[in-house]
Amino acid sequence: MIQEFAERKEGIASTTLRGGRQRLGNVAAQLSRRGAMKARAELCNEAVGVAIRLCYESDTGGGPANVDSATGRILIPLPWGEKGHRAYGLRSTEQRALRAYMQDLQNHKPAGAPIFCYDPLTRCWYLNYFDHNSASALAYWQRWGMTEAAYKERLR
């Protein structure tokens, strides 16, 4: 009877230990994926911040250097663009997630006017410099930038 008890106890302990290790492995994998998503969302946010600063950069005459002053059309590659993402150090998967997020942000307008607007007829992005200046655009992006959840959702 004591021998049977010892064997059962050892069996239960080893099963629990394996299950515990398995659960720990699953949690660790989830945390590492979560960390990767968060890091990628932060990279996207940083790239958009650089794009915002570039869009509001002035030339020597005081006008916008990288945006058409008459139309607001952005004249430089953008991080969510098909080829522009490389200039900002983003990977194509990050670019696709960011592009989907930028289009969703434009369509749903969480609070106020978006910074960037896409025109499907011209297939160009425009800077909303009527409603934003450099500081307000950066503040808007700080508030409505991509989160890890938003990044993960756009990967589907």
C-alpha cells in the first residue's frame, strides 16, 4: 500500500511538473510574441513620427519642403508606402500592418481630423495641414499611434 502510494505520488508530481513546464513554456512564448508585437508597433510609431517631422520641415523660403504647398500632397516616401518602408527601416509585414492602420484611422477618425488623408483617385497621400501643425500632429500621433493590439489585429 505504501509502495502504491509512493508510485502514484511520483506519477502525479511528474505529471504536474511537466504540465507546469508546458504552461510556463506557453506563457513565455506568448510573452515573447507580445513583446515582439509591441516592439514592431513602436517601430511603426517611430517611423510615422519621423514622417510627420519631415512633412512639416520647411525649405529655405519658409514653405513646406516635402509637401506641395498648394494641394498638401506629400512628396516624399511614407513608411506605410509600398517602397517607402525601406527608407524608414521597416519590414514589409510592418508596412502592411501600418498601412491598414493608417487607412482605418482615416476612415474611423477616432478624435478630430486625421493627419494624413488618402485620395483613391490620385492614389496619393495628403497632409492635413489645415487642421494640424507639427506639434498638434505629433500630439495626435502620440495619442492615436499604433498599439500592439492594433498591430496584431492588422496582421490577420
